Amino acid sequence: MGGDFGPPVTVPAALQALASHSQLELLLVGYPDEIQPLLARADSLLRQRVHIIPAESVVASDAIPSVAMRHSHGSSMRIALELIKEGRADACISAGNTGALMGLATLLLRPLENIKRPALVSVVPHIRQGQTVLLDLGANACADSTMLVQFAMMGAVLAEEVMGIKNPRVALLNIGQEASKGPRHIRDAAGKIRLLDGLNYVGFLEGSDLLSGKTDVLVCDGFAGNVSLKTMEGVIKTFLTLMTGTGQTMKRSWWRHLVVRSMKGRLMKRFGEIDPDQYNGASLLGLPGIVIKSHGAASERAFAVAIEHAIQAVIRNIPEKISVRLDTVLARSDIA
Amino acid sequence: MGGDFGPPVTVPAALQALASHSQLELLLVGYPDEIQPLLARADSLLRQRVHIIPAESVVASDAIPSVAMRHSHGSSMRIALELIKEGRADACISAGNTGALMGLATLLLRPLENIKRPALVSVVPHIRQGQTVLLDLGANACADSTMLVQFAMMGAVLAEEVMGIKNPRVALLNIGQEASKGPRHIRDAAGKIRLLDGLNYVGFLEGSDLLSGKTDVLVCDGFAGNVSLKTMEGVIKTFLTLMTGTGQTMKRSWWRHLVVRSMKGRLMKRFGEIDPDQYNGASLLGLPGIVIKSHGAASERAFAVAIEHAIQAVIRNIPEKISVRLDTVLARSDIA
């Protein structure tokens, strides 16, 4: 039900995902009256793998999370998370209120042992032909040093397990690279991370390193991560707009248009995953279940990508991997 | 003496500025032995407007600000700021340790009445052919709601006085546009700014709006501002690198190279000021004197731009304008 468009986007996206994954079954939680008509023209074989779970309400996207949580009983978001808790679903995908999703998921599923709060994580392609795991992206506007250390460990597991990077490099996002720079909680986190056995910590990096490929995992609080990711999106959008030539100078030569289009294609091929349509689907890490947050503005294709992320997380059993890694690292190290 | 290169960059930049401004006199504070040789070949008329003020030490760029301040007596940075305090200089330009410069400037010059802490501010060109004032850029890694309100007022004065924008729009950087989003101190700041008479507050904006032109002033704490600005720089650098074609596909066609070069020129013309060489020189607002922070990595040309910013700030008497505006707005409004 969530996101800017609701079922008209999420239901067709669900059908797309079902068509691509023959093992997939989807539970669509929401208002049956709004979902059913969108399934009417679907292939009957696909329809057999879709089940509508009725909900009585929908969490408003602009609701204050604490208020939304208090009135969440019977809501589609809460029911979807309860399905995980009850073992009836392996993952939950939502384009709804991020704060409420984070709060409800934490409340219902409870963080893994040794995790204070889950973090929202996504990957960003970098210039050295790889990807950087970025977390937190907004689940925790503020994070203390302990949380940053936990984010670092979770990010490293994701880089290793999903992206196949051996001994992934981990950096803390700061406003300077020198050890003396930045607020105390980030310097404290650096001190704690250095003590961790088995974490390849490479130091502080700055906003300019989001795409530089100097690290495999970039750790920050949710405010900084959100600002950095959205700044990146805004700059890319601005550049593509300027390149596509809304200006007068570009209108005159058709060949220039062709080259611009091919260059745009080139940039998009390399940085295609920066396109929200392609990299959509941030994972909420640190819970015993899989919860994927889609952009509210996600298109049908983008929401299908978020479902794809959920499938991959289920196949790779990410929560279990994180749990095991935390136990191992913390058992060998001197910090809690 | 400051920055990555010291006198070999700052002294030639000083000579450049003197050549452009016949009324300008410059006091070069530092080690005479390092400065003098760099003036040897300068035009004798220019030399008459340069005065070397000897210093006994230099604040290390990687020193912890509080430690640097404690040992700052006799340092070039401190002496330069004392020259302002004593009325012997109108402005101070430094490429040195930002934290130390901010701390010493605050200690020696004392913030204006009604200003808790000065903020570092710069302007960023946006896609609608204008510029956005961004503050704080790193002077205060953390900022409470009162500081954010003061930043908003100072940014509005700068937009009005320096950029000539009538009734400039002011926004707070947040991780969502809805009033319920983000950490409490930012929501509190929004509440306070709304009560200000004569401030055109337009609400929360996100990182993606840094270049969108939706606001004339974008207000945030120094951590977020620094991360956003540096992310922007990093993304632009990445894009220009990709466009210039380090990749194989671009090597083959010379005509494509030509178009790329012209497009790069087009982007740089529009976003030239994003080039650190051109937009170098962040102002420390909120002090009774003019203090300009240059990038540590500034080139000769970039450092000359920072000197230019100082000259403009002196001509427009920015500190006085801010002081008057604060008195007026606060006298008419209900918040302190």
C-alpha cells in the first residue's frame, strides 16, 4: 500500500518479480479492493503464487513514526512484519514511512544480539568498477560510537557475503581524514573499531570519497548517509539535465545530440545503479528477519528491484551471517 | 604559511591580488625567510604594498584545535587574527587548520552579540542560474537549534547583501521534507525560524536540493554541510573523469573527444564555481571581523580567489550588516 503510488505500482511490480522467479510466492498485504482489480489481468499461473492478506489501515507516509506505531495495529505495514515474526514470510518489502517501518520492525522482530539499532544500507557504484556499501542511510538520524561500530561490522558482512569482497575495507565518514578531526563519537568509534579483530579498518574518509572506491564499506549516522546519498542523486540529476541540453546551445546540432545521448548512456551504464530505478531497495540490517525499504517514489521497475534485493537476502541468509560474524568478532575482541 | 603548500602558493597569490587591486595592502604573516625569497622577483610597486609580519611558529594543519590554540602564541595564524583585533587589518585569509582558525578567531574576536558560534559559509551555483548560500560547512560539527536559527539569519544577510537577492528563501537541510522528519534540534529550529519576522523560511529540503535552486540559503550543521559539499565535489570529479574518457571506448574517436571537451567546457562554465579553484574561500560569519578560510589544497589561483572574497566582504562591510540585521530581527521577534 505504501509509497507515492501504492498498489498501482507495487502490484504490477509484484507480478514482474513472480514472472522472473518461479519459486517466489508473494503475500500482498493491504486493502483487497485496491489490490484485486490490479491482479485481474494477470497470468493465472502467476496468480496462484499471489496471496492477498487483508489490512484494516495503512500507515501514512508523513505520519510521525512514534504516533504511527501507536496506531499501527491492523495496518498493512505491521501485518507484513508480523508475517515474518510468525515465520509465514521470509522477507518484507515496503515503500512506506521509513521511520515507522524501522520502528515497527525493531519492535516486532527485535534486533540481533549485540545490535543496538538496525541500520538502513544500500550500495553505490564507485569509479574503480566496484561498489561501496553505505550505512546508515536514515534509519538512525543520530548514532553513538557503539552503533557506528556495529554498522561497520554489519556493512563488512554484507560486502563479503553479497558482493564477494574478501576482507572488505571499512571507513568512517568524517569531515577530515586526520585522526583528530570530527565529533567525538566518530573518533571514539574509530578507537573501538581499531580494536576489532578481523575488521579491515582504513580510517576516516570524506564525502568526496563516496564514489572514489577507497573503501568497500562507508559508515556514518543516518543523517550524514542520507544527506550524502541524496546530494549524490541531486548532482547526478543536475548533470544529466545539463548534458541533455535544456540550454539553447545544444539544440542546434543533431550530431551533438547523438553524442550526448551515447555519453549519457555510458555514464548511466557505469552509474546506472545510482539511478533510483536500479539501486532501489535499502536493507534494514541488524534484525533476525529481512526487511527492505523501497524509495517512496519508486516506479514499478524500481519496486521490482527492491523485491529482487529481498530474494537475494533470503537466498544468502544475511541475518544469520551477520549474527554469526558478530559473535565471532566480539568473542575475539575486547569491546562490547 | 598554511595549507598544503604554504608560501610558494600563498605569496604568489598575494602578488596576483595586489596586481588586481590597486588599493589593496597585504600583511604576510609568517617566517620571513620563507616569504622574502618569493617576493624577490616581484614588481617593486607591488612590493611597496606588501608587509611581512614575522611569526615564531605555524599551527600544524593536523593539530587538534584545542591543543593548537593552547600553543598558538606567536603563531602566524594567531598574529594575523590579532592584527584584525588591533584594527591593523580589515580581514584575515588562511589556508591553515580550520578548527584552530575557527577557535582562535572566536576566542580573539568574540562572536557578535546574539551569535553563539560563527559559521563557515560558501556559495554553490544551482541549476536555475543562481547560487545557494550553504552554511555551516564544518566550523561546528554539531549545532543546536539556536545556532541553526542564527546561521539562517546570517545566511539570509549574505544572500541579500552580497548576492543581491531580495527576501532570500531560507531552508533547513533535513532527511525529509515533512515537518515530522529528522532529529529534534532541526525540528526545533524550524519552529523558531517560523517565528522570525522578516525571514522567508521555505521549510525542510534534502541533500538532493543542494543544486536544485529551491532555496537561496541552505542551513545545516557543519558535519552535514561538509559532507554534502564534499559529496558534490566528489561526484562532479567522478563525472568529469568518466566523461574525459579514461575508459577504452572513448579513445577511438577524435570527434567524440572534441564534443566531450566542449561539453565539459559547458558544464564547467555553468558549474565552474564548483571547481575549488574558483569558489575557494569560505567566510567565517558571525564575528566582528572578516575571516576567510581557504581550502588547504588551494592552488595559487584558488588562494587569490579567497583574497578576493575578503576584499568583497570588506567593501560590503558584511559583519556590520549582519549585526544590524540581527538586532532588527530579534527586536521584532519573540525569540532570543
